[in-house]
Amino acid sequence: MKFLPALFLAFLLSPAASSWGQKISGRVEVHFIDVGQADAILVVSPEKECVMLLDSGNGRYPRSSKNFRRYMLEKVPKGYEINLVVASLPHADHIGNMRWVLQNYRVRTYIDNGQEYESRLYQSLMDEVHKQAKQNGLRYFVHTVTPPRDQDFCEAENLDTVLLFPREGYDPDFCQTNPNNCSVIVKLLYNKTSFLFPGDAGKEQEELLLKDREARERLPSDVLKAGNHGSDTSSSKEFLQAVSPKWVVVSSGRKGVGTNVQYKHPRLSALTAFQELVGPSGANKRAVDVFDKARSKWIRKSISGNLFLTARDGTVVLSSDGREIRKD
């Protein structure tokens, strides 16, 4: 397979309210919004100096759009500036409400993986992106070609994000065959704490990251958002060992509801691997629905400790003071 060159992108999270060289203090919140079989992650600094949104729910899953929009309006007032919006990939469960976001907030920078996708939802979104870029000054970039100045969107020096890609990227045909493996992977760092958001990256994309020394060195993170909603096509043993998270959050749909009738996430093998990582502690023990692919049936599984599923726990909010992470 022939690979095209790609980049590691580094940029900070913050609006113009702060000055270069200043530091943020207090608790940075990461909201894993309950949007069913979809992703939507909101990152907010203590005074909303820095706001980032990763993905936006799924209009095809019951109440996903309603829950997303209600939650966003509750946490970030309508018309407020969102410094960075990232679409991990052009599937409906990631861009379901992106057009609404652009129409209801002042978005400074919008980044996606640049993949053309044949769907009305995607075409409508990109029409809005280009309109906003022309009329409202929206900065739109494909992740591999974002200029250095636009990679740096937070002026606080102790809160930043890094887009993780191997130095060798992806053949266009490879992306078309499996868009999941062209996911925009985001790492958030706040002082000594870190979060990793791999989108729907499959084991093939994980393997490329592991083979790249610089990318592998950046993988270790305190919190992992499970790849592809807890599917067994993501989260290889080697990848999980490299990340070594202390917390794992799975954003997936409920058993037999909406699009999860087809996808059947999360998978037993993935949850078992996550539980081993965060420790089999009896603390916060609870039962969840998981799909056992080997037996082709849903089962009940007991989980505990720092493993959370939006399908069971609802919206999960983790906050960091820069030294440690807690569940709010």
C-alpha cells in the first residue's frame, strides 16, 4: 500500500479572552454526551475561555439530536464562540448535528479528515461550512494541511490538543474502503493529565500509529474514549497497552434501539479488555448490556471502577484540575 505524507498537528484550546503565555487554572470538563449510537464530546475550560466540540450526535438514532442540542444549549449559550469543532469522520453518527452547530454558534475553526462522502447530510454540512467560511470568516481545514497558526487555537499554554497521525498517511482508496481508518484522532492535554479521542479508528489505523515512534510516544493517556463505540474492530490489545488508560468511556447505543439494532455495540471482547485495563475493582459495580459475538447474542455483564458506558450511565462528565481526574 502506498501512503501519502501526513503531519502531526499541535494546537491549543482557547478564545481571545486570554493572553499568550497565561495559564488556565481550575477544572477543565470533558462531557461525553449521551447521544446513543454516536459520538459527541464537549470540552470546556473553567471560564469558557476554551471550548472544543468533537462530533455531534446522530439524527438517525432516537432522541440523539434532541439530547445533543438540549445539552449544548444548557452548557454553552446560543451564539457563544466555539474555538474548535472537529468532525472525526463524515458518517452520520459523527456529523448528525454539525450544520445546526454552525448555524447556532460562532465557530472559529472547523477541521475534518477531508474525505468526500456521498450523503445528503454530508453535502448539506459542507455547503454550510463553505458558506460560513465565505460570509462569517470560519477557518476550515483538512487536518493534514492546517497551517501552524491555525493549529494553535487556545492561548493558554497549559491546555492543548494534538492530532495524532503517523508520518505516513493513507492511500485515498484505503479511506474510501473504510472511512473509520481515516478518523481524526485528538489528544487533549491539561498540565499532567490527558485524554485520547480516537473517533472510529480501526485496528489498521491503530497499527500504523503503533509503528510510528513519534505517534506511539504520544499515545499514553489517562482517559480513553473507546474507539468505534466499543466495537471489536477497534481497541487492539497492543493499542490499549500503549495508551494504558486509567479511565475508559464508551459512547454507544442501547440494546435493540435505533441504529444499534444493526451495529450491536458495545462488544463483550472490547469491554472485557477495557475492564482489565482500569482494574477489576468492585467499586461502582453495575450490570450492562453487551453483545457477545462468539455466541451471537446479547448478555448482561458486570463492570466496575472507571469504566463507563453512556448507554448505561447517561452523559459522563470527567473533569481535571491538571493533576488528577474525577467523575462529576
